[in-house]
Amino acid sequence: MRLSTDWFDVNLKKSQSDRNIAIIHVSDNNSDQILMGQNVLLFTNPASLILPKNAIIEVEVIERNGNVSIFLETDKTVLYVVLTTRARGRFEDNAFLMKKGEKKVRDKIDPRSC
């Protein structure tokens, strides 16, 4: 595997820092389709961000053979979506960003299956 680093400059006005979120995607050099990592970089503290109000997140829960998948879709950008449950287990990923129109699937992992 060959690793490379691409450097770039971002020109942001200080007055716009509360409206900008950088989403950094790390992908395989051979295929932009393979996401190897993602990070969200805020240019101010979360309380100072100007994000859309009253976002709606549609949630669908599907259980198959004891495995639970949560399907999520949002109409606006939402920062730090957190999933909780009273059931035993945890979600594979939590406290994540969802962009407008984005669809995500999160699986609940039962510790008894690990």
C-alpha cells in the first residue's frame, strides 16, 4: 500500500468561522469509493456554530436474526447525532455528523456476540 499526503490551504474569513465545518475524508488511492477514515473539523466551538434549526431525522429500525440495524435520514445538517438504547449492546458508531439528504446505517452490536 502506498501512502500519500496532499496539503492544501483553506481561505476562510474569520467572520465565517461559525458557519463552516470541514469534513476530512481519507480514501484508498486506488479507489475513492473506499472510505478509510473521516473526521469533522470545527472552526469554532460547537455552541457558536450556526446550524439549521429543527432538523428532522427519519429513523427506521430493522431486526434480522437478532441483529439490529438503524437506518437514518435527515433533511438538514445535524452535528453529533447520538444513538442510545435500553437494550444490551452498543452502536458501531456514535456521535456522528449527518449532512442534508444523507442516509446512514448504524448497526447495534451485542457484546454477547463479540
